[in-house]
Amino acid sequence: MTFDRRIFNFAAGPATLPAEVLQQASEEMLNWRGMGSSVMEISHRGPEFMALYEEVLQDMRALMGIPDSYAILMLQGGGIGQNAAVPMNLMPLAKNGPKADFLVTGIWSEKSFLEAQKYGQAHLVASSKDQQFTTIPARNTWHLSDDAAYLHYCANETIGGVEFQEAPDAGDRILVADISSNILSRKMDVTQCGVWFAGAQKNIGPAGVTFVIVRRDLMGHQMPITPTIWDWAKEEAMQSMLNTPPTFAIYLSGLVFKWLLKRGGVAEMERINLEKSTLLYNYIDQSSLYENRVDPRYRSRTNVTFFLKDESLNAAFLAQSSSAGLAALRGHKAAGGMRASIYNAMPLEGVQALVEFMREFERRA
């Protein structure tokens, strides 16, 4: 198959997917595994789809090193849905009534903090809002509770471009990590957190499926008000099929997992992602036109934010970059500026093309 025009797509999500995966999906669309139909048209409880479902689970366990003591759920509702599901499933574990701790380092962790207030006490451990979400509060400024069920953090803030380089030190407390935008982009020790969750639409596959990785002993403590669809224990018992699962999104995620395994897995993705982000940050840092405002210690490898010091040039930059086949560089409306999301499927060549464009645009400015 040939493409008349395949752009470099820097969108934050839904994001770019590997061309090889899209090509395979297109070839299998009408006749998946010799069945004479697409994967979207078969029963999700039939043996063919269940075999695929098990493959996806096994490949994800291999990629992330997920032990059997953790369940993998494939749900719907995205990270926003888990902002409700997490407190409803875990807050009852608190010592003195439903309570959880929150580190707020950007808009997404702030949304988690605000949503949790509907279900119990949400305690703010620390926030970088006064610093425009450009850093992570120093550990010695945190005010952790002694009676909270867990500590929630967002491992990578897609909007602001702030990333934890390792799991925060919470002592023996249960950690909950939103890894929607850096899942599979770097090595993570799954046993450091009790719960990990991620929408697929940034680093895995299309929008529609949400991966939730839960330590098994943390299931079965849900509040009585928990909707059945958000009850992790019930979902695990039904293999994430209390309702019809997002079959096509699961199928495409499975193709991406195979693509990652073929290329050396997460360790190789981390190496390439570090090379890509270093190339872009190094150029921005030596530029007289562009600037990154994030504390260098916490710069995201997957979402590189930057600003033109002369913001009157923003419209021209966006128009010309789009014409050059560099799409979706406009920053989130809440942050302004520009943002290049360079997930696993963004090749090094795409970042090189972006740097060359930025250099030429700066020369002409």
C-alpha cells in the first residue's frame, strides 16, 4: 500500500499510530484471520475474540513486566472515568472514613483531585499551581496524611509537559498512577504502585479502551454506591466484559503491542524517546526564538511544550508548519504556546523534520 501524503502528526491524543499497524489493520478489515469478516463483526465472547483478548493480556504483561498478582482490566470511560472509579474502589481502605491524598502537578491531576471530593475527603499533599504547573513540588514541602487510603499522582502531565522521572516516595502508602500519556514509553516497576491506569489513545491505540492495572488485594473494597461498571472486582470476574468491550480498540492495541515487542520492547522505546526529546530540547535551549518553561529536572519526554518569545508569530508558525506536513503543534488552550507530542509511534525522522523547520522559521523571523 502507498500513501499520497503521510504527515508527521504531533497531536496529544488521539495521536499518531504506527503506519505498519494501520496497514495491517486495513488488510485485515474484511477478512480477519480467515473468518470472512472484520474483528468488529464477531462475538466478543466467541473463541476467536477471546483468544485475541488473552494475547493482548499476555503481551502487555510481557512489555511491562506485570506479575500475576496484578489484574489487567480493559474498560471504557478513559482516565476521566477512573477519576471516579479509583476513589469509589479504594477510599474505603482509609482508616477514619473515605480519604485520599493528591499531588497536583497539572490540569489532569487537578481534575482527579476535584472529582475525588464527591466520594470522600480529598487531601491536597502539594501543588505547583502557583508555579503555573511548570515543576513538581519539592518532597520536603509535601503534607502527607497518616490515614489516607492512597496517594494519587499523574506520572506525565500532557498539557503542561511535566513528568515524574520516577515514582514518588510515599513510604508504605498505596500509590495510584495516571500513566495515560507515558505508558510504555519508559521502564516502570509495576510493583511500585497499587493501581496504574491509562487511556490508550496516546501511546497505544485508538480512543475507546482504558487499561487499568490493579493489585488483586486492592479489589473488592468498593463503596456501596459504586456503579457495577466501575467495580473492579466485578469487571475482573467477567474478564472486563460486563458490557460489550471496545473490540476494535482492543484489537488495534494488540497490534501495537506486537509492533513494540518486535522492536525491542519498552527498553528500546525508552532509548529512542530519550534521543527524540533530547534533540528537541537541546535545540529549544540554544534558540533565541523558542523557550521551554518547565523545570529541566521534570521535562516530559512525550509532550514537549514550547513558546515563541514573539507570540505575534504564532499564527504564521502554525500555518507554515502544517503546510510542511507537521501537524497539530498548537498547545492546549489552557496552556497556550506550542506542544509536540512525540509518543512511541513518532519516528526520530519526525522530530528531526520539526527541528529543521523550527530552525528555518527562526532564521526567517
